[in-house]
Amino acid sequence: MRSIVSYPDRGEGGKNTYRGNCSPLLIRDLILQFKPDGIADYMCGSGTTEDVAREMGIPSCCYDLNRGFDLLNHEIKERPPFIFWHPPYADIIRYAGNQYNAEEIIKKYGFDPRKSDLSRHSNWEDFLKELDYCTVKQFSALEKGGRMAILVGDIKKKRKLYSMILEMAKPGTIEQIVIKAQHNCVSDKTQYSGESFIRIVHEYLLVLRKDHSLIFNFQITRNIPGDIRDLKVPTWKDIVAAVMEEKNGPVTLDELYEAVEGHKRTQSNKNWQEKIRQTLQIYKEFERLERGVWQLSPQMYTGNVQRRAS
């Protein structure tokens, strides 16, 4: 394998009508690359992993909600050497009740798959919690030296990117990240408004290795709010400009003082009011309207471009 893979022709295995399933050729290449004695898939969907393993002559343990296995609540009984996992990309494609009949699962197995279906979370944080739980649960079940290959993607909603690979928990040793090109997506036919919209045409394959049985590292991303008025790196120019942008119009000196007073940057500089006045005077980004009243210069961006070009 190489760090970028592409499968324009899907290949044979699973059901190509089952939305969101991946190319069997990817699973085949993973088996050829890492040569595991067996493979497990605890969200196997239409059975792609199972079909590939059978074709390549290695044992597989493949489960899914649609087969009566609930990864959130049921025990993993195996100690697999290799796990392939292709979780839902939040609620982009809903499975229980859409791709298969949830009522049939209730009758056959005695539980409602919709309650444990990761694809039914419209809230990103709730989805991430269950994604992380399932990641650590599967990784813990791996034998020592085993690997877990997770195929994940990015999601864009309301001009914001939600990235699974950036925000999910990553236990163990990160051995490789492979970029996989996407083909024949339903979104390819969708027209999006706005010239700045960039279509997502790739996924990520994250390969985690379990080097130690009891103790392993975690990479965990957390979103922490930061106030520019409390950080050391931004300049006073940045802080004053940010206050003006938030006010969305001319501001008085008193309003500037009030907006930053009590924050850490004022606590570390007893002459902070003088610093604000000095900042207004020396930078062309600020324009004085009258005594004690300032605004961002309408020519701020144009002026910066001209200065850089000269």
C-alpha cells in the first residue's frame, strides 16, 4: 500500500447498494499489507469484510446491529489480531430503520437497534462520545501486537468542518494514516451554493497498533475556548481590532477600556490604558473620527496589500 489509495472500480464483496460501504479492495490491500491471521469487523454492514476474508482464506468474525450485535452494549468475545472498522460518519447516512428494517431486528434479537446506532446522533459531541467509547472498546479487545484500521471521513455542515480523525480518541501507536479517494458519492450530484464551498472527495484510514497490553498512550483532542484578551501571543493591535469588530462600529476609548478591563493582558501591564491609546495612534488600521472615538479604517486591507506590494 501507499499513503494515497484510490479504487474507482469498487470490486466484489458486500452489497454495492448498501450506502456508505467501502471498497472490498481496501480491505484486501490491508490483509495483503499486514498479513493478519484473522480479521474482525464489529460494524460490518452488508458483510464486505466477511466476503473479502473468505476469498483470501483467512477466518473472520463479523457482526453488526443488523445481525443482532450491539457494539455499545454487547461484549466482544474474541481477541482478534486485526480489526477493520468503518463507523458511520455521524448522521450523514442513517442505518437502523433506513438501510435495514429496525422492527425486524427487534422481533429477531429483542432490542431496538436505533437506540445504539451511532448514525442517529445529530449532535456532534454525543456522536464523538460514543465513537470514542467504541474505539477504545475495540482496541482493548485486540491481542498484543494487533492492529486496528479505522476508515473515517470529514463532514461539512453549515460552513463548518467536523473532522472525525482530528477529534476522535486515538489509543496506542499511530502507525499510519492513508488518504483514500472517494468515488461515486451521492453528494457528487448535489449543487452547493457559495463559491467558497470545497467538496470533500477523500477519507482517512487510520492504522493503530497495540504495542502493550496493559498501558498505552491516548491522543485526545479537546476544544478549549480562548479569549484573545487573556492570551500572551496576540498583540495589542489584535486585541483593539477584535474589540472594534465585535462592536461592529465606532467605539469610544471608554468602551475599549471597559471591553478589556479585568482580563489577563491588563493585569500584566499596569499601563494598559496608555498602551491602548498608543496602539490607536501608531497603526494605520485605526481611524480617529473625533476626540476619543475610533473605528477600523475602511482602507485597512487595501492599505496592507499596498504596503506589502511596495
